[in-house]
Amino acid sequence: MNSKELLSSKSLRITDFRISVLDIFLSNENAVSARQIENTLGSFDRITLYRTLKSFKEKGIIHEIHFSDLDKKFALCESSCSEDGHQHSHIHFHCSNCNETFLLPAETPVPKNLEGFQVSSVEVQATGVCKNCQS
Ligand SMILES: [Zn+2]
Ligand SMILES: [Zn+2]
Ligand SMILES: [Zn+2]
């Protein structure tokens, strides 16, 4: 799905700016930091960017990733996310060597049945050294 299709599937008005921001997510396999978005855009209006990211979050297009000692990062959502809520079941892996944050495939098992709790969304934050940095 390209940026335009994604925007219209989420009933967001298509603007050049929204397309440029979404293209950054679609062209990056891994999570992107706020700084990476700003650097890629070059010149932009900070408030427009803030609002754009906010509406993407509200529509279930992207979500925030927080690792305690890092810049905030954002990543594309799973197709199960919508404006009714986010439903994730994946692991974020942050490499302490190259600083990339990977989204592990949805098939990677995460705890879904927690005794007595109704789980709707699971996000696991893992840190270590990624495959690329081990060789
Ligand atoms: Zn989501
Ligand atoms: Zn995630
Ligand atoms: Zn790495």
C-alpha cells in the first residue's frame, strides 16, 4: 500500500506533507526517530509535523516506541490498529551498537494469555546487539 492509499484507507485527507511524512515510514523497515523525520524532511513547520504525527497515531497508522534512555521513535502499525485502538503483538528490539530499533515479525511469540488479565495489545521492549552488528 502506498502513502496515498494508506491515507485514504484511514479517511485522512491527502496532503503533500502527510505523504512526505508517511513515505519516510514506508521507506524504513525499522522504527524512525523524531530527529530522523526532521532531517529527512529538511524544511518543515514543527507544529504541522507534530499534528501530523498525532493524527497518524490517532488513526492507528503509527505508534510511539519508548526506550528509557533514548529519543522517542515511531513505527508503522499492524493492520489491526485503527482509530478504535491499537492492537499490537510484536517485539521492539533496540541494538545498543548501531542504535537501530527493529520490529520483530508478528509471528515471534509474545505473551498473550496472562492469568486473569484480558490482553488486547502487547509490546515488548528488548535490547541487545542485532544480527548485523554480530558479524
Ligand atoms: Zn498501532
Ligand atoms: Zn511497535
Ligand atoms: Zn546493530
